[in-house]
Amino acid sequence: MKLSVELVPERMPVVVGFAETAAKAAGLDASAAAMLALSTEELFLALCNSIPGAAITVRLHDRRYAADLLFQVPQPPDLRIFNITSRPDHDTEEGLAEMGLFLASRACDQFSIRQMALGGWEIMLRKERSYPAPVQQSQPYLAVQTWQLTTTPAPDAVKQFSTLIADCYAACQFPEEFTPPGRLLDKLASNEYGLILAQGQQGELAGGLIWHAGEGRIVECFGPYLAAPAEPEQLSIALCEKLTEQFGRSSRQGLVLYAPQQPPAAAGFEAAGSLAIPGGTIWTGYRMLAEEFGADAAVAAELMPFYTDWCSSMALARNIRSYHDDGETGNGLTLFATRLNRQIGMARLTPLLVGRDAEAVLEEHLHLLDQEQFSAIYCTVDTGRPFDALLAPHLLHNGFSPLMLIPWGGTGDLILLQRNGGKR
Amino acid sequence: MNLCNLEALVPQYVRQFEAYIPSPPDDELQQMFGCSRLVRMNNNENPLGPPPAAAAFLKTFDPALVSRYPSGDCRPLRAKLADYLGVTPPQVILGNGANEVIAFVIKAFCQQGDNIVTADRTFAVYEWIARFSGIDARLAPLDDFGFDEEGLLARVDSRTKLVFICNPNNPTGTWWSRDRLIRFMERLGPDHIVVLDEAYAEFMDQPDYPDGISLLSRFPNLIIFRTFSKMYALAGLRIGYLVGTEQVTDIVRKTAIVYSVNTLAQSAALAALGDQTFITATRSLVQEGQQMLAAQCAELKLPILTSDCNFAMIKLPFSDTLAYRLLMQQGYMVRTMTGFRFPGWIRVSMSNCDAMQGFCTALSRLVHSRTDQSPLARAYGVSL
Ligand SMILES: Cc1ncc(COP(=O)(O)O)c(C=O)c1O
């Protein structure tokens, strides 16, 4: 579904109507569709102010587990309006000029903007579908001695697996939601996710590993989730190897594993740090898929000890430059993409642009996220994007510390920082 | 100029395809990895350098000759090859490496909707060229490290134009015997072309290893690939060839790029061809290297796949791409096998005695440093 429309306020009802209808057609319930419509209203008005009269297209991408509303605009709008903290002010003329996406982003689960390769910008609002609460199954799970792996499990097996996750693993052991079964099935149906399942001869569930190949060069993996976690080292290894095999001859550079427990070294993952999330920690591992030829990296002095330590322990060949703030304007202004997981209170900020207002924009974001009770807040900086280094001192000053290194996770390596508490 | 419609100009199957990034030059890698020398054991090259006659030719080559085009269809070389292989000159087509010859064949026989069939864990270029040409590549899993007849046949249908069999297989070194090949050809029937990639044929010293060319009269749907890159050590000049029946090569010639093999390559290949002393010397170098490596792997309790080929595959108890980085720091470049769908394995090319010894030491240090419990041992890369 696609709508072409001019950016004039009179067209707003058409766009909002389109968003709501399309969202419902994609399976969002009435309240989620209304939220998306609300976000659309905010976004559309903001765009009308920023680039009045421009022709845009609005499109809905049905991901099954979520609906993305994509706005393609031909020229760069005033990007400040896209920071989730920009407050909408409908009352005054000036307020309109600063119209923001405060509400838009609060009503959505993910918000991002990207410059398209061939010109123009695409703004994305994502709303996830809601699912009924998972039903617990109380029968015990047993270790399975001999198993077979399948990459195309039957829907019924997928459901069993989702139930196993809900039964055997605390919510804190998966930074993404794979329960209830309906959600996992929908995620698999979107083709962005996959599942490698291990089953015994009678089809009894032994364990599984979920992957998510989003945009970019990294595949995120979750698991292995096992029916009898205490025993089967071999099963963990087999699942991880199968996954690696699956992406071995692909354009992906690496796998990042979020694991409930550390798999054995033979599974091929190197320790990459551990994440604290509400209620626990997740072991994270990294598996490079490609052969490393080395790279240049620009890193803020504040992150240098962390980065050099990890480069050395991961044997990464890096030409590291310490990047200093010499008063440059960087990208001019600061803009974050945000990804929220309200269920467990996680928020992830990705700097898209970093400018001299970095400190203020960051603090506004943190303030808002605090207000909204997000307790696990992450931010990444990219060693392949020198201006990201300008953000580092402000992150540390605001209680962030570096936790994890994802080689080739962005343009260069991604340093993932987590906020530990208040301002230092 | 505004290239606004660039994406619209690009076929979907090209858009989806990710370009292969070859490794940077040695000096760049050495600087990045902080090693004072780099031994490349990743491309199955011959460390002896070209056979003496080819080396002598290259040394005395008159630079004035490069202002002229080479023979557009490698006529003198084809004549010698035909004589050497017992075929007619029109049965031979040369290319800028066997890689280019793969492209000639796929272009000659496949159109959209067609498919090729090969193994999932073999030389990648068949699959790549098919994919970026919009041709489906159907992959049969290996069976016990070897090409699986049943798996291949099960994937063949009426739109299958080509079946690629890498014999011996890169990277496993496994090979089909003459009988097995004949049985496969008979079961497959005459409706599909079978490409036998014999890039490593000159290394094979086994009585029942089949010479594909000798089977052409019985199976005219065979095409055989060979290269001067491996045994003849002319990888840098880029020259390889195919042999088929005249009926088949008359078709492939239509899509073959003329003048793509340069003057130096043609003459060096002409000089190199058939030097048995050199072949024997290379084979014994390979054999020594394989023995040395096998002994080292036995000591380290690492599974190894050896063969007559100038490479071996080793299974590590940790990530192969990590091993690659750590070995690079020690100045040894191996091929990681994750890209061949063998996670945790590396492929090592045989080299001269010094390099093999150095590699064995580096491998031993690496394995101890990653598997010993002591953090000190890990930190210093030694076994305590
Ligand atoms: C099995 C196989 N076929 C073909 C080739 C390509 O050889 P060339 O250097 O002639 O392009 C190689 C090179 O690695 C190979 O291993």
C-alpha cells in the first residue's frame, strides 16, 4: 500500500486515514492502529512545517509482528524535529515551527530515519502487534540424547519452542521477545528472523537458536535455548555451528550472540562483553564470518582504553586514531534513532548525526527515557564515523560506560555503552 | 550528472549480490597486523615458482612485444595443449584464469529460469557467477566431505543446464574415482552438461583418479577445466582453459572473450606445460608438507583432511576467523572455511619446508594459547 501526497496540512486527514486503515489491514489491533495514526499525524505536521509543499510517499511495510510506516521525502527536512524529545506545541505559531515527534515516538516502538543511497530520506515509525499472554506448560523438559537440526521447523514445533523459552528462561535472558508462540511465528514469517531447531527422533524438542538478520552487516542471534540446559555442550556447539554455516557464505560480516549462558569455545563465539538488563545479565558473544583485513578507527580518548583492550583480546587489526574535539561542528546537529522495548524497559539510541548540540540532545533523551521509566539504556558509537567520537565524553559524563565491542557492527566497529545510573 | 535511477537500472539479482573483496597487498596487511613478513598459505599457490623454462622466458621477455595484441585465441598454445592432451585445437578454449572460463560456460548455456547444480561446500565461483547472472544455484550437501551423487541427482531437473563437479574438491581434497564418475554420467544422462573442474589434477597421483578428457568420447556432454595457476605456478599471469567436444566448444566460443589472455601468460604457459621434473618436484614438496602438517595435527589432536592436493583442511576447537587473525599476527595467512560453510576449519596451502615448519610452530602456539586454562598462557600465547 502506498500513498503519494503533498506536504500541506489539509492533506493530513487523508494520510492519517491511510495509516490507520493500512495498520489495521496489517493486523494491528484498534488501539495500536490508533497509536500509529497519532504518530503519523505528528510526523506529517512536522514535515509540512519543515518542507512545505514537497511531494512525499507514505508506504506501509507489513512485517507481520510489526507494521512500519515509511515516509519518503525528497529533500532533507529540518532534522531537529526528529529527535524524540522535540516537544510538539500546537498552540503558537513558533511552537508549530518546532513541532516535534514527542508523541509520535512515544506511541511507537521504533523510530528511525535514514538517508537513502539514491537521494531523499526515509523516516520509519514502527508499531509492534500485541499478542495474548503466553500459556505456561508445566510438564518437565527432558534432555534429548540424539537430535537432528532443522532450519525449517513446522509451526507446531515453533510454538513448542516459544513455550519452552517462556517456561525455562527468565525474561531477562532474552533481550527480544519470542513469546508467546504467535509472536515467534510471525517473526519467522517476516523472513527477517530464522530458527534452527534441534529435535529428537520422535520430534521431541531438544533446543533451538533464533537469528535476526536486519539491515547492516551483523546478524543478531539469541540462544541457544535448551530443554535441558545443564547437559548438552554438544547441542550448543551444533546449533551455533549450523548458524555459522548458514551465514558463512553471505554478505554478513559477523554474528552477535545474546546467550542465556556462555556456550563452549568450540561453538565459535568469542566473549564480547555482557549486558545488564532489567533483572539480570546476558552473556554476549561475537563471531566474525569474514576474513579480517584491518581498518582505520577513530576513537575518543575517553574510550581508548576500552577499545584498545578489546582490539587486543579479539586480535583485531586496527589503525587507531585518537579523535579530539577541536570545536568542529561535526554533522552540524545531533540526531538519534531510537529503539524501545517497553516490556522490559530497554532503550537503544543510535547516533545518526553528531553535532555541537550533542550534549543537550543526549540529555533531553535521557530525561525523557527516565521519565518513561526505561531502566536499561544503551547507546552505540561507531569507530568508522569520526564525529561519533564527539558524543563519547557526554555519554560518559551522563553515566554511560562501554560494555561491548561489535567489530564491523556499523561503518566500522560499534562500541556499545550502557548507562549505569545518574550523571557523574 | 544525477544518477537518480541507478537502482532501477540494476537487475534484482545483481543488486542482491555482494561483491567479493580480495585481500589487500602484503605491505598493507603486514602493517595492519604488525608482522614483519607474511607467508600466504591461503590461495593454494606453488611456492617453487614457475617451471624453469617459463621462468627463463619471463626473464628474457622483450618488452617491445607488449605493444602488440596477443594471439586472440591463443593459437600456438592451443596447438601445444591439444597435442599434449590428445585432442584437437578447437576442443580447447583458454581464458583469463579458469575463473573466466566458468563464466564463458555459464553464459553459453544458461538463461534466466535455468539452474546449475553443484555442492554446497566447494569452490565458490560456480555459485557466484550463476547468482550474479540471475541463474539459480542448487547446492547439494557434501556427503562425508565428498560430492554426493544422490544429492546432486535429486536437484537436477529439466532446467538444469550445468552440473559442476570439483574433482578433487577444493577445499576437502576428496575426489571421485573413474568408476564413480562414469556411474554418475550414466545415471545423469546426456541432457545436461557436466563440468569437471580439474584445477588440481596435476597433483593427483592415484591410479583410479579419472582423467576427464579421456572420457570425452564416451560422454560428449563433459567439459573439463584446468588451470596454470596451481601446479604450474602462473597464478599471477591468469591463465586457465577448458576442453570439450568440438560440438560443445563451438558453442562456448561464442561467449568466450577473445584477446583476454595476455602475451606473457600464453608464452609462459607454453614453456611450462608438461615439465615432468617440475611436477615431480612439486608433488614431493606437497607430500612433505602434508606429512609435516599431519604430524603436527596429530600432536595437537586436531582433525585434519589431507590429500594429494597442495592444501589441507584442519578443524580447530574455536573460531576459524579468530584463528586467522591470530595467525596473521604471527605472519601466516590461511583461508578461513566459514566462507566455504565449514565453520571452525581452516585451509592451509602447502609451502616449502621453512614455511611449513614456521606454520606448525605458529599453529601449536595458537592452539595452546586458546585451549590452555592458564590466563597467563593465554595472554602470552604460550603453553605453560
Ligand atoms: C577448484 C578451482 N577451480 C578454479 C580455480 C580458479 O583458477 P584460476 O586461477 O585459473 O582462475 C581455483 C582457484 O583457486 C580452484 O581452486
